[in-house]
Amino acid sequence: RVARLGAVGGDWLDQRTAGGGLVKFLGRKIFPDHWSFMFGEVALYSFVILLVSGTFLTMFFVPSMDEVVYDGVYGPMQGAHMSRAFESTLHLSFEVKGGLLFRQMHHWAALVFMVAIFVHMFRVFFTGAFRKPRELNWLVGFSLMVLGMVAGFSGYSLPDDVLSGNGLRVVDGLMKGIPIVGTYLSMLLFGGEFPGHDIIPRLFTIHILLVPAAILGLIAIHLTLLVLSKHTHYPGPGRTDRNVVGFPVFPVYAAKAGGFFFLVFGIITLISATTAINAVWIYGPYDPSPVSAGSQPDWYMLWTDGGLRLIPGWEFTIFGYVISLNILLPMAIYGGLLAFLALYPFLEAWVTGDDREHHVLDLPYNNPVRTGLGVAWITIYLILALGATNDLIALKLHLSINDLTWLFRVSIFVAPVLVFYITKRLCIAMQRHKRGLALHGVETSKVVRMPNGEMLEIHEPLNEYDRWVLVQHDDFRPLKAGKGVSALRAKATSFFFKDYISPVTPAELREALDHAAHEKHEIDAVTGGDYTVPSAK
Ligand code: HEM
Ligand code: HEM
């Protein structure tokens, strides 16, 4: 009866919307299965949690900077002067039933959202999933990552506690550091001299309306493009650039994804119910005078704070205008790091001259330069993030904050180069090792002495599947200078392809297998096919 009701209902809807075709199309979509495809989903599900918990918070949070005197239930704050925004955050935390849980869920979901976005982005980066035809989706994803940071920053600025006020003060400083227009920009944003009375209501609109709407729209585009260009898959037998091997969305993937959503929801709720985050009553209401040690932003904004802490206080004056290099240089670094990410797919395609479609992913070690560049990017990011915690590290490890700052200043130049080189060499070593495995099989440590005195080691051949994965990697020849290839491009290409190890060719593999069969024949003749090594006893 239920099935009949469903069928009748479905038919009714289909006649009015012609949605049946779409359901059939989406239901039959193939989604490949691999653990690394889970991070995009975690980002999606934590965004849903942000929407739900955020909606609850809007019912109680008051985005106003009017001054009030606190007379709520939290004793230590009784009689303190604060903004209504801060007061309502205390009210949410102590008096609204479930309020603290929702605040913590909202904040933890934001942290998980950004972790998932970063890990997802680097999964896409290291496997080359951004290559043609997915460059556009990479850009959509990149915008989602930047919007995620804006959402997080505007969110934790709302409660108007000391930490959020200090974060806003940094934004004020960054703006004022821009020559000529800086002061005007700051006045425009804050509606007068910092902190003014307008910033919290303005951030509120940005935070609960503009940014979530933009994220929602971009996620819709992201997933539509995903369906249109189909998902990639890892190398394996039967997986080519012309097919997708996986499960249909309905029923297999839908059930898995549904279950996974509840898992993410459950884990975020568990963390939020047990682990305090942003306990604003400990920091107190915003007051422009105190800036305590231990004032760190959320993890995804640490890198921006690090840039400001590491840069020396350089500035000079031209025609009466102060040029604050200590503001402009970090901004250039932030811009450079972001631009590198946004443009990487185009940069790589330009360097390699590769305009083919790719649906089979690269294993990261098969592209040593890309992998090296990615790890170098992460290294710079981490050093900036560590720079933002220099006070905490100095306190906990009893080190000098000046020494630490100098250590990070030097490392930011040295470490990425070192890390690039080490990663590249490790990838090449892995490629060589895998190449040996594919051609000669696994060493067994069993050595047979032949009648002529020759020593032969017995190799166990790989199974077809493993060999396929190792052999199936993209072969691509470097561009040659001349014929429309500029000298700069040829240089970049030779940097990219230096030490290039080409994949195993079918002829090479055939020869290796023939050789192995021949050797096995010889060994069998001596050992009678019994390779068991006599024990030492
Ligand atoms: C694929 C969601 C951010 C680039 C996917 C998938 C989902 C997803 C569910 C399919 C599963 C998977 O491959 O993991 C999201 C959400 C995001 C986000 C909800 C943030 C709100 C990003 C970012 C980038 C990116 C920051 C890169 C800068 C891509 C690309 C694919 C993809 C290129 C296709 C991958 C393939 O076919 O192998 N995204 N993503 N996404 N995402 Fe994202
Ligand atoms: C506060 C992040 C979307 C409403 C916050 C806070 C963060 C945050 C980190 C500070 C929480 C705290 O006090 O500890 C995000 C992110 C979002 C998002 C990353 C999306 C990508 C939303 C949406 C809404 C919303 C869609 C409303 C529909 C609020 C409100 C507050 C807040 C009212 C202030 C309440 C408070 O701080 O206690 N947000 N949020 N947020 N968010 Fe969001």
C-alpha cells in the first residue's frame, strides 16, 4: 500500500514537473568509491549543520552594539558594561535551553567545515583532479574555500568579546595600512572611527545572509559541474579516461551518503557536548585597550595573523604618505599564496602543454613536482600558522619569542625549498621502487644458486590488478622550445620534467615477464619447483 501511495504521488509530481527523468538520471549516476572522496561530503554535511545551528542562533543573538549593563545569571560578569551582542551571547550560553550546545555545535561545525575543505582541496590537488575538464570546478571550489574563511571570520567576530574585537582591530589595521585610500576604507567598513557602532549589525547581515547564500549557490554549481563532468576514479583495470567505475547513486551511494551524514552530525554533536569552544565569558566583552597573550583566531585564520607577527616593522614615507611594508608585504604574501592555488590548474597546463581530458587520477608520487609544490605550499601555510602562535610556543616551551620569530622568518624562505626537494626525491624513489615491482615482482629473499655458480633471487610476480595500477600512469612528453613555445615556458617545462621517469611501456613489461618466465624455468629445473628454504636447524 505504501509503495502504491508512493507510485501515485510520484506520478502526480512527474506529470506536473517532468522530474522523473531527472530522478532517473541522477539515480543512475555512477559515483566511484574511495575513502579520499569522503572529504567533500564532510564539507557538505558540516555546512548543513552550520545552516541548522545558525538558524537557531539567530533567534536569540542580538546584533547590536548598544551598551548595556549585565544583570544575567553569570555572577562574575554582573554589573559589567558590554554590548547587547555580547550580552545576548552570554544569554544564549547560560539561559537559553540548549543554547550553549547550539553555539558550540555551530563553532565546531565551522572548524570541521574548514578542515574538510582544506583536506578535500588537497586531495583534488595531489591527484590532479583539477585537470581538464574540471578547472572551472576547481575555481568554484577555491571560491568556496575563501568564502568559508569569510564566513568563519565574520561569525566569530559577532559575539563582540575581546578576541573578536581584536580580530576586527587587525582588519582595521590592515585597511588603514593601504596607502591613500586605507583610512577611507576603514571608515566605510566601520561606519566611522574603529570600532564604531555599525560593524556588528553589518557583519550580521554578511554572516547570516550574504555569505551563506553565496556558499549555497556555489555548492549547487559545484555539484552540478560534478555531475556534468562526472567523477574521476583512481587507476585500475577497466578504468579509463572514457568511463567511470563505481556505484549508482541510487540505492547504494544514497544509503551510504545518508548514513555518513548522520555520522558527521553525531560526531560534531558529541564533540560540542563535551568540549568547550570560544568560552567568551572568560575573555570578557570587547574593550579596545587590552590585548592579552594567547589571543589566537580560529585555525583557518592563523596564517593571516602569522604573516603580521613575523614581518619586521618596516615602513617609510613618500610625499607625506606612510608606506607600511609591514602591512603591504604580508598582504602580498596572502595574495600570492591564494593566487597560486587558484591559478595552479592553468599554470600546470601551460607548463606541460597538456590539453587532454583526464578522468583517471594521478597517484601523487607519479607527479613529483606537483606533489613537491603542494607540500611546499602547505609548509609556508604551516609556518605562518605557527608564527601566529609564537607567544604560546614561547610560554609553553620556555623559549624566547624573539628567537622563535627569527626562526620562523628564516624557515619561511628555507623550509619550502627543502621540503620541495625532499618530497620530489621521495616521490621519485617511490616511482623507481614501484617500477621495479611492476617489472620484476616482489623480492622474496629466497636466493637459488645455479649449477654455474650464478645466484638468482626468486621474485613473486604481482597480481594483474596491482601491476595494472602501477603500470597505468600518464605518460607525457615535455614541450620543446621553438614552435610557439617561449624560452620561459620551455624553462618551466624542463623544470617540471627534470628527472622524469616514464611509465612502464607494454614492450618493457612483456620483456620483463618473458625474462621472469625464463628465469623461473631455469630455477624450477634446479629446485624441482620447491622453493622452501631449509630452516637454519
Ligand atoms: C568534488 C563538495 C570545496 C574542488 C567534490 C565532491 C563533493 C564536493 C561532495 C565529490 C566528492 C569528492 O570528490 O570529494 C565540496 C564542498 C566544498 C568544496 C561542499 C566547500 C564548501 C572545494 C574546494 C576545491 C574543490 C575548496 C578546490 C579548490 C573540487 C573538484 C572536484 C570536487 C575539482 C571534482 C573531483 C573529482 O571529480 O575527482 N566537491 N567541495 N572543492 N571538488 Fe569540491
Ligand atoms: C556565529 C561560523 C553560517 C548564524 C558564528 C561563529 C562562527 C560561525 C565560528 C562564532 C560562534 C561562537 O560564538 O563561538 C559560521 C560558518 C558558516 C556560518 C563557517 C557557514 C559557512 C551561519 C548561518 C547562520 C549563522 C547560515 C544563520 C542562519 C550565526 C549567528 C552567530 C554565529 C547568529 C552568533 C551567535 C554566537 O556567536 O553565539 N558563526 N557560520 N551562521 N553564526 Fe555562523
